[in-house]
Amino acid sequence: MLTHGQTDFFIQYIDPDSHTVKRYYPDFLLQLEDDSWLIVEVKGDNLIEASVVQAKAQYARQLAAASNVSYTIIKGTDAEAGRYDQLINSTGF
């Protein structure tokens, strides 16, 4: 799990409320068996549509596409229940 201050991996984004550049530390950066990379964010179901979460996702997807990396958000309830269908289906993992 990636956390602020413990990794150099972050994504810069523009906060939709303050209009300032901030750093976003996704939850996980996975290297898959085929040597590709996947950025994973686990987010509470009620937060997925929040403007700041969507801003982070937008910039993460742009970075991922430019770097030949994949990005996905998993709902917290799906993660708690061990349902990783979206993760598996988006990567072929």
C-alpha cells in the first residue's frame, strides 16, 4: 500500500475545490505477471462520485495512458467482500 511520505510514487492533480496542484497517492501499484503495471484505488462506495475523487481518477488515467499503465477504482464494499471482478476484467489478471 502506498502512503504519503513512504513512497516517491504520486500523481499530481488539480483539486477542483481549491484549484491548486496537489499530490495523490493511489492505494496500490501492482506489477502483473506479464510485467505490466496497474494502479489501484480502493474508495468508499459513497465517495466514488465525489469531485475530488473524479479529479484524481482523471489525472491518474491520463498518466496511466501516457505510460502504458492501467488504472482502476474498486468500491470499498467490493474489496471487503473479496470481489475483484473489475480488477481482473480490466487487466486480464
